[in-house]
Amino acid sequence: MKNTTALFLFIIGLWDNSVYASMLDIEKSINHCFTEASLQVNSSKECISLEEDKSRKDLQREISTMKAIIMEKYDDPFHLTEPDGDKINKIFIKQFDLSQQAWEEARNNLCEANANLMGEWAQSHDSSVMSCNIKMNIRRIEEIKLITRTAKN
């Protein structure tokens, strides 16, 4: 039991450090939206919206990369008794797509809930939702990269 608890605390410690590092990267990604030079070109809300769009595109690119690797490396039959049946890669992608839809719904609900803590009427409500989406997308990209690294080996 002691070893399990120690391992759990070690993993949580690693996770917290990686989350903290990700948070610093996230803050860097939108800090420029509040500089005087940026505000002369766009409002901070427009700038954050552009960053949110970029994070969505980055996420889609990472998903496409992962799927390409899975399609290439995992074309074995899922059932050994059915060599012409479903392939591992197709089953993975189907399940992944379902999980991605659920994740996107959870992200949207969580970010909206978080922004609602300040009230829908608050000027920064929409920016808060977009900022949360950026943070969640960056974290999801890291999760996808882990799957991709594992699939490559």
C-alpha cells in the first residue's frame, strides 16, 4: 500500500509540474493579446479568438498526425480468427472519434461553467471561455502526442 501511495504521489507530482509548464506556455500564447501594440490592431477579445482558432487547428493537425501513424502501423486484424475482418486501426479511430466528440463536449461545458462564475453579463465572459478552450486544447494536444509517441514505437 505504501508503494502504491508513493507511486501515486510521484505521478501526481509529475502531472502537476507538466500542467504548470503548460499553463506558462498558455499564458505566453495569449499575453501578447494585452500589449499596447496588439490592442492598436485588434481588441484583446479578437486576439484571443484568433489564438483559440489557432489552438483548434493545432489540435486537428495533431489528431491527423496520430491517425496517419495508427493507419500505417496498425493494419492487423482485430480478431485473429477473422483475418479479413475489422482492422485494429479502424477500430481505434472509430473509438477515438467518439472519445474526441465527448471530450469536445466536456471541454465546452467546463469552459462555459468556468466563465459563468463571473456572470454572463461580465465583459470578459467570452474571453474567459476562449482562454479556457485554448488551455484545454493545449492539454489535449499533449495527450494526443503521448498516444502518437506510443504508436510510433
